[in-house]
Amino acid sequence: MKLTEADALRVYARMINTLDASHIGALLDDNFRYSSQWMIGEITSKQDYLDHIKSRLHEFKQSGVRAYAEMAVVSAWGHNECVVTAEGEKENLIATVFATVKNGKILRIDMCATPYPSETMRSGEYPS
């Protein structure tokens, strides 16, 4: 099966919804990059990203705050499909997430403030 951006986003959403990063590591390209509009610079390695996301997921587990990731559609940044994230409750929208896939691997994940999650067409699908 050829990994699509929608597949990559579903895996990302599943990771957020289950607070479990174990399914994403094998899908990350060796040249993986992660950017967030809330961070200065990029994470430029697969292992650094896994360390980062595992730490973030652990913070959610410890805090008891529920994280949500929902499949959505918006035309932006050269993509059509995305994930919108929320914290605490499904309507407390935080970010729009895009994935770039190359040669069957996730090449990059971008967490964005714009377009606003409320500007996307949300699906009601929360992969788990």
C-alpha cells in the first residue's frame, strides 16, 4: 500500500487521540522535519521529533487534559487534507496540522495557527 497524506494524517491523529507514538515512528522518513508556528526553528531529525512528541504526549497523560485530533479538509499550503487539534474539549481548537509524504514515508509535519482550525471543513472522524 502506498502511504498517502490522508493515511499519514490519520496515523498522526491516532497518535494524538490515543497518546501513543508507537505507530508513527516507522512511517517517518530518515530526513523527517517538524515545524510548529509556536516554535522557533524546526526539529530536523526523526529521533528528535519522536523524543519531542513522546514528551508532549506524556505531559497530556500527566495533566489529565484530553487531546483531540480530527480529520478535516482545507486548501492551504499546497495541501487539501489536514488534522485539526483541540485540547480539553473538541471545540477548544488549537492548530491545523499538515503532512507531506514522499516515497511512502512522512517527510514532514507542520503544525499551523493559520489557516485557523475553525476555517476547515471538519469531518467528525477522530481516528483511534
